[in-house]
Amino acid sequence: MSGPRELPVAALYRSCDPRTLDFETTEELPDLDHLVAQNRATQAIQLGASIAQKGYNLFVLGQEGTGRHTLVKQYLEQKAAQEKPASDWCYLNNFDESRKPDVIPLPSGRGRALAEDMAQLIDDARAAIPAAFESEDYRTRRESIESELQEEQEAAFEEVSKRAKERGIGIIQTPTGIAFAPIRGDEALGPEEFNQLPDEERERIVKETEEVGKELQAVMRQAPKRVREARRRVRELDREIALWAVGSLIEELTQKYAAHEPVVAYLQRVSEDIVGNIGLFRSSPEDRSPMQELFGGLIPGDQTRESPATQRYGVNVLVDHEGTTGAPVVFEDNPTFQQLLGRIEYVSQMGALVTNFLLVKAGALHQANGGYLVVDARKLLSQPFAYDGLKRALQSRELRIESLGQAYSLVSTVSLEPAPIPLSVKVVLIGERLLYYLLQSLDPEFSTLFKVAADFDDEVDRSEENTQLYARLLGTLAKRNSLRPLDRFAVARIIEEGAREAGDGEKLSARIRPVTDVMREADFWAQKAGADVIGIGEVEEALAGRVQRNSRIRDRVQEEILRETLLIDTAGKQVGQVNGLAALQIGEFRFGRPTRITARVSLGSGKVVDIEREVELGGPIHSKGVFILSAYLAATYSSDEPLSLAASLVFEQSYGGIEGDSASCAELCALLSALAGAPIDQSFAITGSVNQRGEVQAIGGANEKIEGFFDICRARGLSGSQGVLIPTSNVKHLMLREDVREAVEQGQFHVYAIDDVDQAMEILTGVPAGRPGPDGAFPEGTYNHRVRARLADFATKRRELGKEPGAGP
Amino acid sequence: MTPAIDEKTPRRIVVVFGGGTADARIAGVLASLVSRREDELAGVFLEDRGLFRLAELPFALELSRVTTTSRPLMTRELERQMKVQALRAERALRDVAERAGSAWSFQRHRGRLASALASLRDADLLLLGALRGALASSSERGATASLFRSREAERTRPVAVLCDPIESSDRALGAGIRLAEKTGRGLIVFLPVDASASFHEIQRTLQSAQLPRAAIRAVERAALLGSVRRAAPAILVVGAGETGFEEPRIGVLQKELRCPIVVVR
């Protein structure tokens, strides 16, 4: 085993040498059209976007800010541009069942043309039909039918009337009908005159009156038949005239759309329907009742203001791709159920909500049909029913527009059931890893519908090649965001900050957004300084500004330590007391905070009490670390006899939850110090987890933790002996601040890399650890010897206590 | 020619109702003519005495106009029906008068049209519905045919003016123009050939009125009534004779036509 190693300045920071960047400013660099080292995700996106089979939709997962949206957008737009344009979709009236509008696809851009053609046809028909029906030809033929009917009626009536008159019977109107009376000249015979007539004459009159009544009754009963026949003839005439009026208009359109069978079929239906509904083209505003005017709820400019003819023969261009090239790529920022799947709108008429096929509105899936739809997974899942609706559409591969009320049987009013539209779309969900894994484990359908996962790395290797690509990425971002170019020193500094962001000197953070934000802020400072290029000074200013804006809580904590409200010693020696280091994350800002850890020991049954756990402030990983300590003590010092100590460990002045095992090495040191009676130098702080063999293992946030202790020491005045102990395996992660590095270089602060707890104890106590001899005994004068002796003493005392009268077994 | 109707002089307008759907139509015509508070409206509901005499006959029967079933004609029932129709006519008149803010009166008159007209000699305008009662005329004979007419056909029926060579004809033409304007209908002026001297003057009047559809038809006097009938006007406007509202002339028009008649003094 090698001894502890004090780290040289060079090990504390992996700088980026601007000389390795062969450009002056990023303006010279070609744009980067892909992300740096995201090959796995890129290939997954390419695969998912290219497989046309059902279920090959994509879930792009990764940390926010890693360029997922950019890459997806860039790739899909490039790919879609090479593909054929998607169809337009139009809803049309279903003349057989208006509740179920028909839908037809048309080549891109033809939907609007059809709508315009139909509007023109309606306009033309509105002029042509009334003109045809006002023509002399029509009027004459219609009037001749009316006249013929009238003549027939009159002839029949006249015949009866004539016969009645010959019999001395007249026909008289009453308020509700027709009566018959004996007449003398032009006057009806009164009762007195009638009674004066001879009996035979009276009998004759009564009989004749009855007969005339019957004859007239027969004539009147024929009247409805004659009227019906005349109506039929007028209908035929109307049909003939209407066909003549619109025939040429329809024929013209039929020829224009001859290549589109559904349109031709529709035009045929329109032709037949117009003939049966010519009234729509002949109606005038007079036909609107006062009630309609009053309660119509018809707003000028509103669609429902359309004439009845437009409402019947108009075209609802649901999806219009006119002017677009390639397949559609739709980014839906507000993926509600209706925004995704479309909706049916209603208008108020006569106090009731009504709708028609013109009020069917497209959703994002309609717009993306034949192309790609990109949706943020978190937004999708936070919208009620949206995810279910999307899955239903993808499973059935068709789009049905229905209201939520209908879909979930919450309302039972009559509404539209538009014909479903075949769906062929590639859906790309972009979300965090947690969402992806949750969906995979909780939703069995998810895996069948989103078969391809594109996993974005959070960080990439800081290789020479990637460093150069990163520089190009910065140049591209600067151009894309209209920022000043960066000089190579600024680029080098941002690359270093990328490594710091990754928490690893050998990696670069893949999160582009924070880098872009730094560039934007640096650009602001450059603008303020009147510079044409962003230099390292502006980058430093931007970085310092970000820390300054976010460090309020860190500063308050440090202030309380310096005011000795929070007790942290940075000098002197204490038994059973060590400075541990914790990392705190507040929003995007992470900082380290020293924490006093103490241990007390006494005779006991071998139990190490983790006070944090006892009061339920310690998390399970923290508790695991403490149990490991017990195992280490037992195995190292007391393998032949029961561990007979009672120990307690506590994070002093810690009032929140503690999680993680990064303090387990510090806890072990405190415990060993207490057992050995070896005071620990408070000039040091230590971080690292420990295993059962006493080996020190890597932890997270090493940079911030070192800096947290350094800030306190510096504030109190650097003594030259202060420093921090970190696991050797964390050395590669170091990207320490410049002020820390300067202090180390001047010998005022020290960073040690340790491999095991013995190395830590030697530094902390100044007492040699000692290695066991062949007999397993530690040399005298070593702290290990003292620990074993103390534990042996506890064991002896425990045994003696067990022999005393009244003691238990 | 004299302008449409003298808008300044208060007018007394008499409306003769005869019951049935024609009353609603004549009320519509009345509404088109009345627009001034100063106009005074007098309604007369004409009850045919002959009908009551008929109802007293023990064998009197009536055929329903709608169902064609026969039923006894009873005096009491007849009285009640007349009363209902008179009330309806009175209500229609009152509505028109109240909208215009005009004074109005209403009375029932049992007798013949001539006797009713005799008491209305001071009227400026006389509106007559289709005749009912007396012996059924050709207007009644055509009643079933009218069931056939569509709303649209009804709307396109013109206003007709019969321009006899009498002094009141110019006022009748003015009233006709006004009615055509108000109702949006076309106007046909029937001119007996013996009065064709006024053709150009009528033409000028129509041109200055700028009606979208207006025509003059010169017709032999013998064929005049038939021509008017064939034109199937919605309203016929005639001038009153030198002696006022001569019942024989108006009676003939009423019997032969199926439209309200406006007689202008």
C-alpha cells in the first residue's frame, strides 16, 4: 500500500490549453450540424425515424438542456424535407347522414383549391339557380301547371255549380266551409219562403240539395289528388331546371378533379342534392324569422353566418399543406387532448349549441399525419386524457375526433361523428429518464408504441477530438443565437467550465443550455465593453455573476460558521471529532459545507448508534454506511470476541435529512479517534465513503466540498496546515477554483488523496496506523494498537460484568 | 302625375274584413299603407245575412273546406264562428293601428257590401278582402288551387293597378307604387286601351319611382278583368269612381279576383 499523497496543483484542475485550439475566434469554425459525441442517441433517432412499422415511435430521453430538441428538430426537418408532402384532408357534408361527415384526402395544396372551387360553385349556383327559376321559360311552364290545375278545379266546380243552379241550388261560403241553398234569382231562399212552397217542391229542394252536396263533396275530394299531381310535376320541372342551372358548373369541376375519384363521387352527390334542395339557393333574408334574428346568436363574420347553401356544400379544409414542401414536422407545445386529437366546435343558435361539419377542427396529429409529431413527454402526461388519446390513435392508426364528453360517455347529446382519418405518423416524445422508466414499468402499452429509446448522454469524454468539436459547437451556438464570436481563450475557459459542470476533469457536460446561457451573459458584458469578440474576461464575468446571483444561501451558511453559530473548528485537535463535508444543491447551484461529526464510545453490546437514523433524519444509504463501520470495527479489531462497545455518531447542528455515504469515512475516523483516544487535527476536513475493508471510495461533489472548507479556512486566515482529504478515485474529478489552486501552490492549503482509512487517520491524528504482524497484533504506539487495546478492555470488562452476582447470562 | 299619396293630409282608411285567411293578408296590406299617426283606421267586419237565413233552413248542410265531411249548418255555431273571425280581424286592425300610433275603430256589419259602403262614404282609402258569403264566386272556386301556391310564388306576385280614365286613378297609381316599394313586389299597371292617352305619363311616373320591376299593360276593356286575373296580383289598387265606392264595380272585382283590393278615392 502506498502512503497518502498530497496532490500537486496540476492534479487539481485539468485546464484547456488555448494553444491547442487552432483558431483565433469561433467565427472561423465551420458550423457543427450534429451534437458532440451523442452517437448512441443520434443513431437511435435515425433508426426510429426510418422504420415505418407500427410502434416504432421514439422516446428521446436525457437531461434537460442536452440538445434533445435541437437534434430531433434538425434531423427530422432534414429527413422530412426529402420525403413526399402529406395529404390535405377535407371534411365534407354527408348528405345521407349529416351527423357523420365524410372525409377525403387530396394531394398537398389541393384541399384549399377544392374549397375555393366549391365556394365559387355555390356563388355561381346562387346566381344561376334563381335566374333559371325566374326565367320566362320556367315561370311559364310553372304557371301553366298551376293554371291547368286551376282550370281542372274550376271546370269540376263549375260543372257542379252549373248543375246545382239548374236545380235551383246555390253554393255559399261559410266561415269554415261551403253550404248549399235553394235560390231565387241571386238570393238564397229564406225559411219563410221555403215553408210557403208546396210539399213536393220542398221535398225536391231537400233532395236536390243533398245531391249537390254529394257531387261537390266528390269534386272537393278529388282536389288534393290534383294538387299532389301538380306538385309532382312542379318538382320534376324544378329538378330539370336546377340540373340545367348547375349541371355545367358541376361538370366543369368534375373534369378538373377527374383524377381524384372521391371528389368526383362527391360532386355527383352534390349535383343530386342541389336538385333536391334548390330552396337553399332561392331563399332570401325574408325567410329568417324574427325569432331567428333575435336569438340566432349569429355573429357577423362567424362561420355560421354562412348561407345555408355554404353550410351544406362548403368544404372544411381540415389540414392544408399548401405551400409546404416535404413531410410535415409538427412541434406541439400545448399537447392537450383537443390540441392533439382535434375538436368539434359549437355555436349558439336560438339558445342551443349547434355544430356542423364546418366546425370540425384539426389537432396536431392531423397536421403531422404523414410526417412527424414532436411532443414534450412531461407536458403530455400532465394534460388529462392526452396521453391516452395519443395512444388510442397510435394503436388504431386512425384519428377520430370526438369530444371528451363523448369519449368518456359524460354527455349524451347528439353531436358529430366525423369519419375517421387513417393515421400514419411518427411520434417523438422528449422527456426525462425518470419518465421513460416510469412509463416502461407502469404502462404495458408504452413499450409496444414507443419501441425506440434515444438516450442522450449527460456528459461526453473530454478527448482531443471532442474538445475541438465542442469549440465548433460553441461557435455554432454563438451564430444561431446571434452572439459575438468567442476567442480561443474564452472557448478554453468555457470548455473548462463544461468539465466543472460535468463534475469531472475528464468529461464535458452535454447540457448545452447552461453553456448557451453563459455565452449570452458573456455577450452582454462584451457588448457593454464595446468588444467585437467575447474574451475570457467576459466569460469569467458571466461565470462570477452566475455564482454571485445564486450563492445567497452558501454565503449565509458560511457567515454563520464564521460567527461560530455553526461550530466548525479549523485549528486545534479534538478526540472523536472530525470535519466532514456535505454538498448541497439549491436550484442549479451546488456548494460544499463543512459539518462537524462527533463520536462517543463506551462499554456496550457492540452497537454503533447512528443518531441521525434513530431520529429518522438519516436516509437508508447513510445508515448503510454506518452499518459498514460496525462491520469494519468487528472484523479489524475484534474478530475473536464480541464487539463490546456502545458508540454513537452524530452530525452536529444538522437539522435536516442526511443522505448518502460520503461521510462514512469521516464517521469512521471520528469513531477510531474516540476509541484510540487520538485527537484529530481540526485543520483538516475529510470526505469519502468507506467499505468493510477500510478502503476509501469515490463520492460526488468533490470540488464543491473542497471549496466549501477552503472558504471557511481562508476567511479565518489560512494557517498553512489546513487541507482536505479526498478519495484517490476522486482526483480525476477535480476542477477546483483558481483561488484554491493558488493557495495550494503557495503551500497554504493542501489536498490529499487517500486510499484507505489508515492513511486518513495518520494524516488526521499524526499517529502511525500500524500494520498487523504475523500474529495479527498491531505494533505498539500505533493508533490501531490503541483501538484494539481499548476494545479488548471493553470486552474484558463486559465479561467481568457478566460474572458478577445477579448479572444476566 | 300626382305623387303617390298625399303624405300630409290625414286620411281615413276603411278596411272591410270578410273572415278567413284573406283578413290576415289585408291587414298586411294595411300595414304597408299606414305609417302616420294622423291616419284614422276604421274596420268593418261584414257578416252575410244570407248565411243566417240559410242556417235557419232545417236541411242546411255544410261541407268542411278541409276534410270535405258534411255537417248540419247551425245558426248558433255560425254566430260563434263569425264572432271568432271578427275578433281576429279586430286584433289584426288594432295591431296595425298601435304600431302606427293611429286612431282606430271597429264594427260588425250584418248585410251586404253595398249597405256597408253606403255608411263609409267619407273614406279616402278602402281596403277589401276577398269576398265571402253570397254565392260562391270564381275566387272561391280557385281557393283549392291556391293551396298549391308556394311561398316563393306568393312572394313574386305583383301589385296591380287598374288605371281607369277617372280622376282618382293617379292617386291609385301612387298608392300602388308605394305598396310595391314597401312590399318589394313588382308593379303592373293595367291600362284600358280607351285610356291609353295617359300611357306616357304613367311611364314617366314609373321611371321616376325607380321600381326594380314595373310594367304597363294596355288591354281591351272587355279582356281587362281576365288579364288582371291571369297576372295573379297580390294586391289590386283601383281608383274610386266619380260617385265614390260603387258597389257594382267593386263587387265584380271582388268576385272575380282572389286578392285584397285597395280602392283610392
